[in-house]
Amino acid sequence: QKEVEQDPGPLSVPEGAIVSLNCTYSNSAFQYFMWYRQYSRKGPELLMYTYSSGNKEDGRFTAQVDKSSKYISLFIRDSQPSDSATYLCAMSAKSGNTPLVFGKGTRLSVIA
Amino acid sequence: GAVVSQHPSWVICKSGTSVKIECRSLDFQATTMFWYRQFPKQSLMLMATSNEGSKATYEQGVEKDKFLINHASLTLSTLTVTSAHPEDSSFYICSARPGLAGGGGTDTQYFGPGTRLTVL
């Protein structure tokens, strides 16, 4: 079993839809959870950063962490064509020099 | 804030030559930088972890003599691909983790825009 599992998609939705992206993980030591957005041929851009369990909202984006289920989600409300990108989840345990563990990324297309 | 730059953004070189890629944190000090490579439609593959003033830690299967990493300052790390071959053609991305005074840091990484390397 891989440390982080993420459905690669592709996921196509109509403009305005609510998008749900998810990752599961196996390492209970993970405490820091991130979502990155990567456009084609660009570096990943940090979207959301959360610590431990709970919800965090930033504009149209909401990140949820359920440590008991080892499950994290990113919700995008009122999706726009500009949201079309690959979304990567990433996580790490509490250690300053521990590399992030990434999911494979989910390709999202928002159709106008 | 938290901007990371890479130079060059793309490079084409002949087989057998060496290529140097620079990664800079522009508005913060990075005690740790990471180098990744990414093939088309694939996720990021960590190559090495670079700590300022010390030797890089390479992931299993990554040749340290081929991919030379130098992290000489808190804002600059370089990756040199030595004797490049066509199979080294890829998208190379660095990331930087901010360090805080007193030795603390965060687990957030900020990525550069990537460097596309094509070896002919």
C-alpha cells in the first residue's frame, strides 16, 4: 500500500459545479497536510495548508482533514475554467527536514 | 511573499554536456531545499534534500555523482546534471522550506516554476 493514494482522474465538471478532491494515507504520523495546484508546465502552487484535523476555508476553497479516517479533501465551490489544473495533496510528519509525501495528483477540467 | 525562482526556465543541450540549474528563494531564507523531477503526466519524484552548508541527501536510485547539488547559502541551491543524456530530459523543480530564527522551521514548501531540460 502506498503512503498516499490519490485518484489521478481525469475529472471533468461543468463550470459552477462543486468539486471534491480526495486523498487517503496510511501513515498515522502525518500531521501537516497541503494541497497544491499545478498548471501544465509550471511548478506547483500552494493552495491550502492545514495542521491536524478540521476544516480550513479560503475563498472558494475548503480543506478538510479527518485524521481518524486518514482522509483529506479539497472542495472547490463555483468552479471556473481557470481551476483546470492538476491538484496534488501532500503531507508530512512533525519533522523539520522530512520531505513531503505527495499523491499522484488529480487532473481536473472545468468545462465552460 | 514566499517566492522561489529557477533559472533557466528551459534549456536544450547536447548529449555529454553539463547543465546547471539555479534555485533561489527571493524573500525568505531556506534552510532546506528539495529537488524533484517530473515526467509528463506523472507526479513529482523527489531526487534529493539539500541543507545549507551540508551534503545533500539523495533518494534511492538517484546518482549523486551525476546530479550534483550545492546549497552554499540560505537563498541559493544549484543542481548540476553532469554528462547529460537524452534520458535525463525532464522537468526539474525545486522547492524551498522557510527556516525561522532559532532553528525552527515550517513544513510548508514553496515551489519554483520548474526548468525544462531537453538533451539532444
